[in-house]
Amino acid sequence: MLKDKKILLGITGGIAAYKSVYLLREFVKRGAQVKVLMTPMARDFVGPLTLASLSHNPVFTDFFDHETGQWHSHVDLGLWADAFVIAPLTANTMAKMAYAQADNLLVTTYLSARCPVFVAPAMDLDMYCHPAVQQNLQIIRQRGVHVIEPTEGELASGLSGKGRMAEPQDIADIVESFFSKQKDLAGHKALVTAGPTYEMIDPVRFIGNFSSGKMGFAIAQELARRGAKVYLISGPTSLTVNDPNIELIPVISAREMHAQADRIFPAVDIAVLAAAVADYRPAEQAQTKIKKTGDELMIRLVKNPDIAASLGQKKRPGQLLIGFALETDNETANAMEKIRKKNFDFIVLNSLRDKGAGFGIDTNKVSFIFPDGERKDFALKPKPEVARDIVDQVVLMLKKKK
């Protein structure tokens, strides 16, 4: 899948830069066209002549050639590439990417690139674990950069731990896998629900939950990236989308979300119900703000429609219906019961007991539970990577249904 792909290889000034020579050879061996960008510091670790010889292209280190004055356009480089791979990525360059400090050709090209960007961090374990580095890593992740996690092992400092750049073959495999999956959902339509629902008590108060919508939005974006037309029904959230393949349908209450899901479901072949829908709503909504008049306020609640069960009853052959379960106890048993009652093809289970999983954060730790009791467990990952795992499973199941 890398044959004739155009790859920019960015190399920054870390000891792991020697591995970039092997990564370059791996890309070329797989048929890719490669151009190399280097930071000034990277030249102290690996020579441009070696990289130019292996890539059969000039190596770019400055904004212009100091002998001829020829300008090296960061815009043209960014437009040329099908993928931009920065390996190794140092803490210094990561910070510049996060805060748009465009003082070298590599970072300026990153800021101009329209293609997918992959980074392979490499640094000492204490640097990698530092809160400032982790914050910068999270910033670039949220902007869509694909982070190839470093591995654990012996480091240049003599210490041992997480911080080693991923192996060149593994990096090439990840980039190749990205292109192989790029449009594997072309022609499909998907429904995704996301975020919380708000059930109004009066004009200024509501019953709701802490869902940010990040998981559902990540799933919608991954489905769209891989070619699907996506209808994203979202409760109140600060998140936005700018993908032409995603139609955002904002709602507030569970009944509004139910009405929209019921309307769209017959037209799709994939539905992922990631919203945290309120189970109950106030029986009556006050038309004016309720004043404080005593020590107690009694609010009678009534049950909201069960969106998942409603769609599960209408599911036709060939459709996939995926649900979510956020549990605090008896996780697997409760998930299996939901699969049975709501006719899910599988359920994404996460537990509030797992650190880093749940509402309002950028990571999640999930398991897939299937109707036959099979279970797949995953490590803690950023939500875009969890979304890729979910969509990978969707693709696999769609192939089995054909």
C-alpha cells in the first residue's frame, strides 16, 4: 500500500536519528517516494549525504540553499506529501509543533501540511513522563497527529524505561496500515450518537451527566476518514466537526435524540450509540425559574425512551448496532444483559474503576463484549486510537456479514 506514496520524513536532533536511516530504507523498499527534512540539530546525528543517497532526493535542512539562494517552499513540500512522518520526535520539536513556533523548515512544513502526520517520540524516560511533555503530546494528538508510542528498553542515558523510538519496521507497518484502511468504508452510511442529554427542570436547570462527547466524535471522525457518510447526533457539547462527510445534528434531550436516531437509522448500515443518554427526565418542566422556598424540593422523574432497545427491535439483516456500557460493578454480566435486551452486535465496555477511563478525559480503556461471550481487552489509549479499534472491528464484522 506504500507503492508510489509520497512521504516526507522529518528527522529531529536526537540520538535515535540513526534509526531514521533504516526507516527511510524501509519506506523506499516498500515503493514509496521519500523526501527528507532535517532540523539543524539533526545534522549532528546523521549526515544529509547518506539520506540523499538512499532517498534519491535532495535533503532539506534550511529555508533556502545558501549557495544558490534557491527557496525551499514549505507550502510546496506540505502539498506534495501523502504523509508526513517525524521520527524521531524530540521534546523540543514537539513543543514547537504544539505552540506553532515556526523557526525551522520542519515545523513550518508541519504547520502547512494537509496530509496525515505521524510522529514517533524518542527521549529519556523522565523527559517523556514530564507533565509538560505529556501536555504537549496531548495537544498535538487532539489536533489529529498520529502518535506512534515509544517502547520500553535501554535508553541512551543508561537508564531503562519508556522512551525508545519505535522500531523502523513497526513505524512503516503503521503508516502502511493507515493507507490500507483509508477508504475501507466507502459507500457505507453510519449513525453515531455522542455526548450527554440534558433533561430540563426549568429554563435554567437540568438533569445531565459529565459526558464530553469526545469518544463519539472520535468514532464519527474515524468512520468518515475511512470513507463512510456519517450522521452524528450529539447532545450539548463544545466539540465541533469540519469534515464534509459528517453531518452534525445537535439535540438537547433524550426524546430529541431518539426522534433523530429513529429517523436516520433505516438509511444506515452502521450505528454506534456512544451517547450518555439520561435514563429519566422530570415529569413536568417549569416554565419559569423555580424559586428557593423551602429546605426540600421534590422532583418526580419519568423514564426516557430507550434509544438502543428501540433501534435494536428495528435492526434489519446486514445492519450493525454497537452499544456502549459504562459500569461500576458486575461489568461483564451487565454488558451481556444489555447485548441480549438491545440486540447489539457487540458492546464497548468501560469501567469507572479504571484510571484514565470515563467522562471528560482524553483517554479510555475498553473491552469488546460479544453475544457469544467472547471478550477482547485493550490497553489504555487516547480516544482517537480507541475509535480506530472500534472501527476496525466494525469493518471486520461487515466483511463477515457479506
